[in-house]
Amino acid sequence: MKIGFVFGKEKIIFVAFGEKRMKNKKPFNQKEKKILKNIILTKKMLADIIILKKNKDMILPVCINFLKKIKFQQRHKIEYLAGVIYLSCRKLKISLSLEEMATALGIEKKEIGKAFKKIRKQLKMHTCKTATVFGASCITLPKYDGFLIRNFNILNVSDNTKKYGIKIYNYIIKEMYECGNPLSVMAGIISLSTLINNEKKTLKVVADIFKITEGAIREAKKKIIKKVPFVKLDYDKCLLKINKATSLSKERSR
């Protein structure tokens, strides 16, 4: 069986089965072959997710550990392996959204989400605020700061706008889920940051990037404005400027 990895065949066998099995020259049994095939496919999938390029050799050992413990039907193999990668990123606190995974791997987001929930249930893993609460059986809430920066880069905005967006994110992170779906909240942060910093990015442009409705972004923006005091002040100032500019343009046109 060929294992063409940068990670190395011996290292994979060592991580998957231990030092004794690595030194043992006996052929692999059916169970071991199955695990190795899944590891090979997982490695290929990791290579397809460009965002994880720098972290793939750190993620793979965690994926291997999970692959040894879970069971799944072969017809859902790709979705489960994607779920394992997502779980590993969550465990390592690496910023990766389901949307980015779905786009990179060509799998529906909801299918990866379903597989992730089933894997987490099999492994009896809990979601908690800090990684020390349940130790190995704990996964922290996902981090979105990297996801936020990547989408700011897509929009080609200024550094001040990025810094302002991260400032909102850091303020709101503990109450993220009270403001709605995290994806809508991220879109709301970007929309508010670009508006307040006078960057001409419409709601439609932001909605198209996040693949959500403009209405969902509006709702998230309302909740963010209520939750974050400095955003409310800046937003009100921004609206005053827009209203003044609009009234001036109307007077000139008369």
C-alpha cells in the first residue's frame, strides 16, 4: 500500500498503531488497512483545503486519533472524514468554518455538519468555553477571527476597517450566539466596519460572499449595535454624516 505523504509512512504507522507495529514487518490486517486508507484520503482532503496548508501536519495526528475511535458507513465516508478534519481544527483552535470546508471539498455544508455532530456524539465530546473543563473530551467554541480577516481580504478593505472589525469581534465573542447565527454575525461585523470606515461595500456584496440573505445581515447588525456601545456611537455619527450629505445633494439639485 502506497502512502505518498510529506508526513511520512513510518510516522503515520507510528501515530496510528504505535512503535511496536511500526517495527513489525507483518502485513496489515483488514482493520489496519481500512484505517490507513482513511488516513490517506484524509491527507488528500487536507491538501485540498488551502487555508490549512501551514497546519496540515499538525492536524493529521489529531485526525488519526479520531479515525481510530469512530465508526461510520462507507457510503458516507467523505462526509465523515470532513467532519473529522473540522473536529480536529476545533480541538486545535484553528480557525476554519464549515462554509470554507464545503467550498474547498465540494461537499454540502449541512452534510459535514451532520457528520460532525454524529462523530462528536460517538466520542462523547462536549462544547465548552475553555479547553480545560472536560480535558480530552472537550472542544471549545469555534474561532472566527481568521475567517473574518479572510473575508475582509476578499473585499480588499483598509487595515483600519480590519482592526475595527476585530475590535467588535473581540468585544462580542462571549455573547456571539445571542446575536444570532455566527455566519450572520460575521457578515454583520464586516458590513458595519465597512460602513463606519466609509468603505463602499453594499449589503448585497457582503451577502453574496457569505451566501446568506441581506435580511439576515440586517438583523445581525441591529443586535450588534445594541450589544456593543462604541459601535452604536460610531454608527449614529455615520448616519448623521450620510443624512447631511444626502440633504446637501438634494439642495444642490434644486
